[in-house]
Amino acid sequence: MAELSYRDAVAAAIAQEMERDERVVFLGEDVGGAGGVFKTTVGLLERFGPRRVRDTPISELAILGAAMGAAMTGLRPIAEVMFSDFLACCWDYVANEIPKMRYMTNGQFTMPLVIRTANGAGSRFGAQHSQSVENWAMAIPGIKVVAPSNPADVKGLLAAAIRDPDPVVFFEHKSLYATKGEVPDGEHVEPLGAAKVLRRGSDITIVALAAMVPRALQAAEILATQHRIAATVIDLRSLVPLDAQTLLAETVRTGRLFTVEENPRLCGWGAEISSIITEECFFDLDQPVVRITTPHIPLPAADALEDAVIPSVQRIVDEVVRATDFRPRNSHGL
């Protein structure tokens, strides 16, 4: 095991797959000579050369158009859209072209491409550069949606996304780039569509994604030590495919589900999960599903205001405690 930062795990995954498969190419703004605006691709140009690592003009349409054409002709491109907010600039490709090509050609063309993008708040970049837009992508049939919370999953899930025969939008969280963790040495691949139970408790289930996962884990520790509430914490890891089996099993076991979402509340991914849980195991619930979200507002740039609207550790704790006149399912609350 080696300790890597989240940002270094991105480069490690890309290098692993470029070394393994000469069809893998990489393109985007400042990804080559500059090593990426977030320094996630340092060293790739020097290692693989300008034919496979290409800097592009500042045009999201051009980047995804080139990636789509490359995928149709047998390559396996990785395309970087610098900020996830700017997926709006090339949404026609994301929503209308890339996810539908395999279906519309009856399999004559496949789309083995990955769209990497930096997502989420925490960096004080303001309303146009801080959004969490994974729910946008989740709504489009034909694309897979992945959002890792730690360096090991960055490497393993990105490798799996690059190998996948279908298009994947891979959301890296900006506020996690500097975090570090142990990453397996050598080839490392994690399956897409498999959630991970990080902590198991008998009283409530908390489901989180990306930067909300470490906050949910911290909240679970406080709930256990200060409130005698034992929480299960699930890292979704991917929204499409969605690991509904794990969600249902853990919710039935505890009877209470909380989602922690950085999305704005309206039409966030937690609403879909709440719908699934309510339809499939309504009579196993001890209380309604509770969604802990960002308000439906543009994100402020001021640090105090941004911190106030994104779900915090304390807010998760407070919402859980407030949600019910809590009585553990067992006599010890463990």
C-alpha cells in the first residue's frame, strides 16, 4: 500500500490504464504541460507523449466532440471538463449524442469514453464554479455516473470507468484533492455500481457521496459517543449503476434512512433514493426518509456563507437527533 493524495490517485489511474492499453488517450484544457489546473495529471505528458496526452483549446464542445469521434473510431478517450459547471457548455454532447449513439446505431458504434470533471463546493469559487451537478448526469439514460470519496476509490473506479464499454461521467470533488489515503500498489480496479458500507450500526442508516462521506463518518462518531445513536454509513460511490440492494438491505435493518447530499434540494439524487426506499420497503421504515441537502440557491463565494449552506458534520448530527424522538432498536443503542 502506498499513501497517495486524491489528486495523485487520478494520475495513477490514468497512467495505469494508458500503460495497459495503447488505445487510451487523454485530452483537455491544460492537462499536458501544466499538469492540470488542479495538478491531477502531472507527469502524464512526459511519460506518454503529446500524441496521447493533448492540450486543447478552451472549448468544452470541441473537447467532447473530439472525444466522441475518437471513441467511435476505436480509441478509449478520457476527456477532462475542467469544472463540472461547464458541462452546461457541452450539454448537447453529454445528453443527446454520447449516451445515445450505441442505441441509435444498434451497437455499430460504442462509446468507451470517460468525462472527468471537478465537482462541488469548498474552494470558494462562487456560483458558477462550485456546483454539485452529478444529479444532472444521473437523469440522462445511457451514461454511468461515478463520484469517489477517497484516493483508493479514485484509482480503482477511474480504472474501471476507462475499461467500461459505455460512457462514464467521473466526478472528482475539488475539496478532496489534497486528502490522502492508502492506495493498493500495482493494478487496482473497483467495480462500478457497488456501494460500500464503511461503518455499521443498528439504529440509523446514512447514505452519502463524495465529500459528504467523510462528514457522514465524523457525524456518525459524534452520534455514537454523545447521543448513543449507532449509525451505518454507506458510500454510494456511483449513482448509475445504483446499488439499490445494499441501500434496501441496510435501510430495512435499521428502519431509518438519512441521505446527505451536496446537490441543491430540488431533484437531488436523494429524492430518487427516497422514492426507491419508500416503494420497496415502506412497511419496514420506522420514520420517513430524511434528506439533508444544500438549499435550492446559487452557491455563495464568501467562505462563511458557503459553509453555512453545505451540509456540515454538526448539521448532520442535529438533523438526525431532531428527526425523531429517538429510541434505539436495541437496549444499548449500539
